Amino acid sequence: MGFFSNLLHQSQSVACVLPETHPVIRQISDAVGFDVVGAEGYSSSLVPAINSAAEYFDAQIGTIPGPLDISAAHYTHHPLVHALFSARQDIAHGIGRSVDVRQPLAFLAGAEQPESFALLGVRQQKDQASDSPKQGFCEHTLRSLAATEAGARQGLRTAALTRLVKRFSEHIDLLRKKGQLPRDAWNIENRDLQSAEGDKGKLVLASEELQADKLMRGLVAWLQRPTEQLQVRAGNKADAAQADPVESMSQLLCHDRRRWTVCMVRFPTAEGVAAVQNEARQYRYIRI
């Protein structure tokens, strides 16, 4: 029984008993080759690594607060919504200008889903003269839309897993294309690179390093370090009546180098469709 069959028949309660068409599985197959992941015995090491990474991402994403209702009707009634959006129209702009909104929103509208759920990210405004933070937020951006809160969080997990595997794929593709790399530039084991004196000037060769067993061990090593892909720093849990409500939101650290303050949100699907229709283009995004 090969890798995909084993993965589909795992009895453990893994966040990821993933179908063969799942983007994470497709990414793994593209990275190391179907023959490698389909070989006998590889699932015994790869499946636990996938599950461990998925469980880590689930735990991190589970700490993101929300969902916060950002419908236009709640703008003046909820202190956090009012603090995040300086004007009511900023809600529609945030939805309508987000790159990852149009396609899933059209699907949800077609399926007659009354509500949509997503991750909302905002950035602290800065004084243009001094580059120091000032009151208010900008670049309101949504991603990972779904019909339920659980679906939106699962979408974030899938994005994080897929990006982690893609980073591994990009790393080994560099050696594939060049044929050789300086040893201190090769990090298939995803370790903290510390160049040894004896490694200076030495090369690693694609013909030696891209063997099936080394690729599988390397992929497992990358999956075992998911903290480098995504971290969520929890907000202040103090009584909202005694603290700035924005302090309850989380900080998202991920592939995107910009600093995002985040929470899960919900809004009427019809409002989202109208927001997209009123924008000429979508250009805001959050890289997970």
C-alpha cells in the first residue's frame, strides 16, 4: 500500500486525513515526486510529520479571536469594529479590495450562504514624516473566506501547510536547476545554518543530495519546524471595559514580512458581493 492509500486510511484523528487532491498533497508530490511518496514505508515517517505540523497550525490559528461581526449595521454599536475602521465605508473597501475575496465570495453567494467568515488583518497607521505609529489602522485585508468559522480557520491551516511544503520545494529546486550549490547555502535539513570552517569552498551536488531517501528526510525535517512558517501572538485578555479593545486582537507572524493585527470576522455575503462590485480592482493581500 503506497503513501496516498496509507494517508487516506489513517485511523488516527489527524487534523489531516487529506484526500489525494488536497493542495498540500499535490504540493508534496510536486516537490519530491510521486514515485518517492508512493513508495512502500514512506508514510510511516511522513504522515506523522504532516499531522504534527497540522496540529501545530490548528493550535496557533485557534487562538485568533473572533468571529467579530463587521456588518455595516454593527459599525456604530461595537467598540472594536469602530476602533478598527475609522469610517463605515472602510469595511466595504477592506472586503472589496482584498485579492483573496472575489472567487470564494462568488461561490458562497451562488450557494446562497447568508454569511461569510474570514481572517481580517489590519496594519497600524504611521506618521509619514516620522514613520512612527499613530492612532488608527489601514490596509484592511481579508483572506481565507468560508461559509463557517471552522472552514475559514481550516483554510488558514491549509495555506500554512502548503506554503511550508512550497518553501521546501523552492529550496530543492534551486539545487536541481544549478546542479550544485555551496554547502553553506544548502539546508535540506532545515537546521540553523552555521558555516563550519571546513565547509568553506565545498559544494553539494544535485546527483548526490536529491536522492529519494534524502528528499524524504528533508521534507520531514521541514515539517517538524512549522514555527518558522507561522506564529500567532495572543492579544491582551484583560477585561474589555478596562482596556483598549484592539489589544484583544492577535499578532500574525508569517511569510508576509508586514506586521498584521488579526481576528476572525463575519459579514453578510450580500454586503461582500456589493463591496466587490463597487471596486475596480483587488490589490490587498496577506501572504501566509
